[in-house]
Amino acid sequence: MSGLAGLLAHHHGPGVYRWVAAAPPEDVAHTVERAGWRFGYVDGWRHQTRAEFLTAVGEALAFAPHYGRNLDALNDCLRDVPAATVLLWDGWGTLARADEAAFAAVRTILGEHALTTLLRGEGPALDVPLLE
């Protein structure tokens, strides 16, 4: 799981990264949690719209039941997510291609908080670092 070990050892700061790895989400979760970090997973192949993503991320990161499933609520709830959190977003390119504005807003919000988001899979070119 190249790059992930460096992230978990705090060699990389929080932020949004592209990540190329073939490990199943369960294996990634095991590695992340064993290092004492929290883990969340969004399957972008199944949750392709903004509304579906917002619901899935709320479930993945265990947001409170009153989470409003909108961009403002996402921003607010991410303030309470600990820095040692990895969100793996497989298939992110589906939302990025279908709704560029929504993806751009989500990406900005994710990048403004202490968690680390790993974008895995094909998608449009982005100006985000590759986690190697």
C-alpha cells in the first residue's frame, strides 16, 4: 500500500490526494485502523450524484443524525472529524464528470479540513498531489 504507510506515519499532511492502489477497501480500513486512525469509505461507483455522495460520506464518517446532507452541513460536520482520519473515495470520477460544480465544491470542502481524502480510480485531471 505504497504511500499509505507514509501518510499513517505522518510524513504527509492532511489534504486531498490521488492514490493508486489495488487493495480492497476492507484491507485499507484494517491498515488505517490498526495505525490508530479512523477510516471512512465512499463507493463512488454506487453513489454517483451529489445527494448520494453527501449521504454516503455522512454514513462513512458517522455524522450525527441531524446531518443535513448538503454542502454547508458537510463543511460543518467535517470540523468535528479528527485529523487522524482517512476517507477513501473510490470512483470519484463519476461525480467529477457528471457534476463538475458539485465535485469542485466537495473537493474544496474536503481540502479545508484536517482529514485526509484519497481519491482512487480514474477521473479528470486534477491539480492534487499523488500519494506515492
